[in-house]
Amino acid sequence: MSDPQSLTQLFALDSLLEPEEIQIRDTVRKFSNERIRPHVAQWFEDGKLPARDLAKELGALGVLGMHLEGYGCAGMSATAYGLACLELEAVDSGIRSLVSVQGSLAMFSIHRWGNEEQKQEWLPRLASGEAIGCFGLTEPDFGSNPAGMRTNAKRDGDDWILNGTKMWITNGSIADVAVVWAQTDDGIRGFVVPTDTPGFSAPEIHSKMSLRASVTSELVLDGVRLPASAMLPVAKGLRGPLSALNEARFGIVFGAIGAARDCLETAIDYAQSRAVFDKPLAAYQLTQAKIADMAVEVGKGHLLAYHLGRLKDRGELRPEQVSVGKLNNVREAIAVARECRTILGANGITLEYPVMRHANNLESVLTYEGTSEVHQLTIGKALTGEAAFR
Ligand SMILES: Cc1cc2nc3c(=O)[nH]c(=O)nc-3n(C[C@H](O)[C@H](O)[C@H](O)COP(=O)(O)OP(=O)(O)OC[C@H]3O[C@@H](n4cnc5c(N)ncnc54)[C@H](O)[C@@H]3O)c2cc1C
């Protein structure tokens, strides 16, 4: 018997990273393993996340809006941000969701499309985790097709009055600020909504079988009166929200493969120590075929994520390329999680091991930030020139 290699060694993954990136990855991995992993199964079981405390710790770690410049943000590379997402999601997709929604959706929208006053008011507090942000685009009747949204903002003198309902909003009921997208006479516009504004409420959605260590809520806007200055001045039409979604999807390309890696490592470890028919499960050819096939997919997923990271750092990454990464890495991560579950047998269905928790979480990851079908349509359009969305 020879010494087993890690997936990282098999694919020589570290040869593709700079020393600083490896250091950031290892710091986030240590935090995730020490601070989150011991508790996350219980949070998942209880359907409760100590989000306020966690946000402050994640802020101190520097991962909230970590790829943004200024305003208290860490200003790291896209690849470094991706590696942080990978390590957070290796522990639980819900924790990575908190970070993605805060940094890539809420903070990115204000950073990219906001005015100086909005940036000064919210970004430093969001970067430190003192404040929590959410992003309201999806509605009960409009998910994949946000252009149809019914939430509207109407002028009343200089003020805006917002009415409507948003659905499935991560961080919604714990947020201090919501970036809300609404129809106006001038098309879809974004609004920075302090959640203590009268008329705003965010009932939490319960009974989820997935992302239980993550807060998901409805947003109800019932005559929410905002000053003229609440509108994001630069974003017009769907370009605003879609640019933010593209940022969050990029994090998922890395994150999902982190969940897959954790499943695979758990399954290999289990197979080495579990004896069936008098020898380790890992010593059977059928098990090794499963492990080898999964390792190939998880390794390729890393390579794809790193490649997209480098493209993004060079300012060359296109939305359809993010679709390739999100479609492949989430789809393969779910397949890996399910296959790993078979290796763990009955133990695989419990929360004692992370595998089924990851598998269930990945069902949400497959759906949010563009479903796999929407990404197939995006890639199909890029390759054929034909839009087949409707
Ligand atoms: C846990 C969780 C957290 C979320 N967090 C947020 C958040 O923070 N902010 C936010 O705004 N949203 C959030 N979402 C919402 C998410 O983005 C939407 O669920 C997603 O866009 C899909 O919309 P839908 O659920 O309405 O499905 P639908 O759009 O109704 O789609 C149903 C099915 O139809 C398919 N479909 C759609 N269009 C086509 C087509 N043209 N051709 C073929 N098939 C098609 C879809 O792929 C899907 O399989 C979250 C969702 C979840 C589950």
C-alpha cells in the first residue's frame, strides 16, 4: 500500500496559484474548519444561523466584499475571492450564501451602481459585518424571468413609494439594508432600502429541506416611502441586477466545487476505515471506480474555476463563460454528493456526516443565481446565436 494522495496533489492544483492566494485559501479554510464546521450540522438541524455574530467574524476575516476596492473592502483578486467561497462552501453552502449575498449582490450593487453618499453610508458597515445586506429581485411569480416583476416604485413629489413582494430572499429578515429592484416609469431601477423604513417587513420562510443554515425570507413592501436619494443612480434596466448576479455566480463556480471536495474527502476517508466483507470498502474496484470518476470531475471543476478566475482578474470574463462554470460545477457537485452518499451507506443519510447536507444544499444552489436550464439557454444562445428563452 502506498501513501494516499490528496485531490490537490493529484491535479497539482497549487501549482496554479500564487503564494498569496494559497495563504488566503488556507486562512479561510482554517476559520471555516475551526469556527463553522463544529457547529454547522446543529445549525442546519435547528434551521437557525447565528448570522449577526458570524457576519462580524466574516467581516474581521476580510471576506465580505473582499474583491471590491475601497470603503473598508479588502480589494483582493477575483481568484482569491473565489478560493474563499470554495473554502466556505466546503463547510456549508449556507455560509457561502451569506457571504455571496452580502458581498456580490448587496455590496457590489451599491459599489458599482450607487452614489458616493450610498457607498459611504453602507459599504464600510457591510464590509465589517456590522450591517447585513440582502438583494431583492425574485418575486413569487417571477424568478427566471425577472423582467416581468410587479414590484413598483412611483413618484410622490421628490419621494418614491415602493409596493410589492419579493420572494426567496437570502438574509432578508436579518438585513439592515435591502437592495430592491422595482418597475418605474423609466424601466427597472434599484433602491437602497433601510429595513427599518415603515411599510417594510421580511417574514422568514421556514420548512426548507435545503440551505437550513441560511436565512431565507419574503420581502413585503407596503407603501415604503423613500427619499429621491435612495435610488441607485447608475443602474437602468436589468443590466443592474444581472451584473450583480454574474458576480455571485462566479463565487458559486468555486463554492460548489468546495462542497463536492468535502463530500469526496469524507467518502474516501469513510471507505478507508469501513470494513465490508472483511476488508476496507476502499479496497474494492467498484468503490475505486466511483472515487476515481468523482475525483476527475472535482479536479476538472477546480481547473475550470481557476481558469474563470484568471479571466475575471484580467477583465476578460464574459457572462456566458460564468454560465459554463455554474452549470458544470453545480451539476457535477450534486452528482458527486449523491454518489458519495452511496459510499457512506446508511450513515450517509445522517447529519453526522456532511454529505447529505451538502447534497440538499446544492439543490438550492442549482436553482438560485440562474437555474441550470437558464444557463443552458445562455450557453445555447452564445453558441447558436438563437435566443430560446421564450
Ligand atoms: C434558498 C434560496 C435562496 C435564494 N436567494 C435569493 C436572493 O437572495 N435574492 C433573489 O432575488 N432571489 C433569490 N432566490 C430565488 C432564485 O433566484 C429563484 O428561485 C430562481 O431564479 C428560479 O426562479 P423560480 O424559483 O421562480 O423558478 P421558475 O422561474 O418558476 O422556474 C421553474 C423551472 O422552469 C425552468 N425554466 C424557466 N424558464 C425556462 C425556459 N425558458 N425554458 C425551459 N425551462 C425554463 C427553470 O429552470 C426551473 O426548472 C433564492 C432561491 C432559493 C431557493
